[in-house]
Amino acid sequence: MRKHAFPPADLTTGVEAFRANRMVSAAISSMRRTAKDSSTQERGSDQDRNSMVRLKQISLFSGAHSPKPQAWQSKGSVKDVGHLTHLGHEARVKVMARFSPDCAVVLLQHLDSPVTRFLLSHPPLSRLFESQKKEESSFTPEDAVLASVGIVKCSPDRGLLVSESMCLALEELIQTCCAEDEGVPVVLVCGPKSTGKSTFNRYLINLLLNRLPVVEYMECDIGQTEFTPPGCVSLSSVTEPILGPPFTHQQMPRKMVYYGQTSCEQDTERYLDVVKYVFSCYKKEVPLIINTMGWVKGEGLLLLIDIIRLLTPSHIVQMDMCDWKAMPPLTSEHIHFSAGLHTKGKQQSKCKQLGADDVESWKYPEGEDMSTPQHKLLYVHPEFPRAGVAGEARVHSGILRDMSILGYLGHLQSPDIGAVLPLHSLVPYQVPFNAVALRVIHTDVAPSNIMYAVNASWVGLCCIPEEVRCQSDGPVLLTQTPICDCLGFGIVRGVDMEKKLYHILTPVPPENLRLVNCLLLGNIAIPNCVLVGQQGIEGEIPYVTSDYNYSIVGSGKLRKKKQHLKKREFPF
């Protein structure tokens, strides 16, 4: 595990004492173990596979509200308590009793899994979890101890900067979600790109899981999904802390629809229909966290107003800079009177020409019919460096989407420790043409060319309520894109025109595959490294050619995104 693999916030779910601006730092000032001890651990001691770091909090505030960011430092020692996960419940309770409430407990485990082995098998990702090189003069014995268990100290500017507004919003939401007499809250998080929405969501969910057994999470950002490959709107039940980037925890949601694109600008009406369909599965029994897209300008803001009207959240967390240049404050009054992209606002007969400040303080007259329920608006102003600046992300969004797809495909690997099997060596499922319906979502394709489009493509394995009937053995083509449940994804690695069969690779279990009767092909491509890095291929690589007519609509060269890889030696 390298220092940028997992956000610092996600590793501190047990620490709850947040008050004012502060920066969480991983600085360990004194260690009882020496560099000699660490060299012994590097030889493979099993006791280091599950260890803990005991940290003692030192408050650096001079007052209740410090105007400048403060740092948390920690001092103590690496305390080995053995295989905590292998202990019984009573023994585990006794071990945990040795730690005071203000301590952070960090469970260290090896990252050796089918998913990580599959990721590292691709040359562009082979150094994914390696730490950046450090100067020998700055490498202390304490650093050696931490490095032996996979922890690399980072500079304070690499920590999680928790602003005062974020702290206050978290505290209020946690109190509301845990209160038994205030109903079940629905929290919608919105804001421009690169303002920390995903980090806020993970942090909030992790803190709630300290008190609640489950939290619902609805993903409406089809470009940067949390639990699924890109292009999906989904509803997931989260029962475990989110301790890594999306590619580390790909899982099957309770409800999922494959929209098929990373942007909804082309068909916003279908996007709203998909959001409504997924939201209908929410039973309002546990708190719900809703993530939204970073498209909040022009039609994107109008679409966000439509989503708020559709989902009727009880709380809106608006993440934006203090100047409010990206989007106006989304107060209940603003949502009530403003027109959306597909919905109309209420006539401003009683408050014509009100400014933003006036609308925020304006109250509804008695007896006024309100079509939009009231919500509590919480402002969060991010204060980390380059917040809200487009294009300043540590990793390009396209790379993160490819990582999520690779993380999903990693489930095809055997759980047993062994060599990674390339995808072309795995046995695919054979699916008759007339057993499933077929639809290309994002563009029109002539029926004579449909099989060329499907071959070597990423497809959603879906279930439509209608029975698929075909009198011939040819493919069944849908004329409209259905809004239906998606049960998983696969790669069409071949099309047998003689036997009328699709050859599909997918990690979806057989019991769910029996329900699949529709293949949806969207604008989500298989990562380039999967096609280019096929092992054991002599001569020309299948599906990769240099002799091609690029004037054909839909064709294109493989993009390597080198400009994004040059920002850091290891961008992940």
C-alpha cells in the first residue's frame, strides 16, 4: 500500500473528535521499535500481517475556533496485538479495552488478492502500490518501521484538510441520522468538480457505520461511480467502511441501471427516468446518502434542480467555494421558484424580483401551497489546495474509470493464490443469439453492422420484464433503450456467426446469469491495457490494428493519456 492508494480520511473511521480546521497528519514522532526490528519483519513475520498502530492525540488549538488549519500529531508506538481478526469475540473485546476512546486503531492487511494481482499484471499498473523514492538522508529508523508494514509518512499538505464548515456539517448529519424521533434523513451531496464530494461521502458513511449497521448509498454520478463500473446509476447497502478508491471495492448493488455513458448531456430525460427508477427501490428504513455529478453549470444546474425535486432530500450538502461563482445557494426557496431543465418553478407572484439574499430569508405566507418540501441546506467550503480547480485532480478521471473496470474484471481470477490468468485464456459463456435482446444505447447502428459493434465490447447484462421471443436464430434487436435492472457486466470476446453464439466473459454468478435476457452496449470502452497487453500473442494483436480507416464513424486511435501520467512519477 502506497501513500496515495487510500485517502487518509478513510483510515480514521474510529476517530470522531473533530472540532475546527485541522489537518490529519500521519507523522509519528517516536517509535519503540528499531530499524533492526523492521528488517526482521521484512523477512515475512506472520505477526505483522495484522498489527496495530497506537496513536495518542495531542490538541494543538489555543481556542475553540482557530482561524488557521491545525495539525494532529501522534506519539506512541507500534503495538503488536497479534491476529486480532482471528480472535474470538470475548478475546477481541479484551484487546480493544486496552485502547482509550481517543485512540485510532489501524488494521494492517496484505493487499494480495485476485483483484490486486490482476491489476498489477498490466505493465502500466505494475508499480501501482510502490511508494515514491525518498532521499536516504531523510529516511529515519522510524520510517523503516512504518515501511515494513506498508505505511509511508506523508507531508502535512498530503493529509486530509477538514475545514470548519465540513466539521460542522458532519456533526449535524451524524446527530440527525442517529436520532430516533426525526425520521430517516436523505442527504444529497452536490457541488462542482474537484471540491471533495466523494471524500465527504466516504467520510460521512464511515462515521455513520460506527453507530449504524447499514447506510444506503445512491450513486447518480455516472462518470465517477463508487461501487460499480462507470456509466451506472445504483443503490447500494454499505455495511463496511470504505477504505480505498473505487477499484478496491467493486460490488453488486441492490439496484443498478446501466445508463451506458459517462455524461448524461445527450439524453437528460432518460437519465432522470433512470434515477427515478433506482430511487423507487429505497424503502426509507435507513439513512440515504446521494452522490451527484459535478456538472453544475448551465443545463447541469437545471438538471440538479430537477433531481432535487425528484428525490426530495431532507438535507442538501452544497460544496462550493465561498464566492459562490459556480452555483447559487440551493435553498428551499431557490428550488421552489427556479425552473429546472424538465420541471417548472412556482410563480413568484408574492416575491417578484427577489435577490439571492432576499429569497434565502423569505418565508412562505400562511396557507401557501408548497409543491417542494423544505430541506436543510448545509454549506461546506473546501480549503484544500487547488479545490474547485478543474483539471487539477491527482489522477485523470478516465484513468479512474479504467481502474474501476479492471477492478471488476479482477473478480474473474481464481481466489487461490497463483499466477494471473490473462482474459483470453479464460473460458467464456456461450449465449445463443435468440436468447437475449440487443441494444446499442449511445448511437444508431445499422442492423448489418451490429455484430461488428458488439464484438470485443463492454456490455451490460440486463433483465427486461418482457420475454425475448424470436422465430429465427438471428439476433433480437430492440428499437428503444429499456430502463431495466442490470445484473452485471461482461466482455463479448467473440461472435460465432455460424453457430449464432455470443462468447461472453463475466464474473456474474450462474444463478444471476439465468435471469439475463438483454445485452446493452454503451459508450464505455474496454481499457486499452486489456487489449494491448494480451500475453502469449504472437504477431498482430487481436482487435488492435494499424491498418484501419479512421474516417469511419466510431473508429479511433488508442489514447495513452501521457499528459496525465507526467504529473507524478506514480499517479495512482
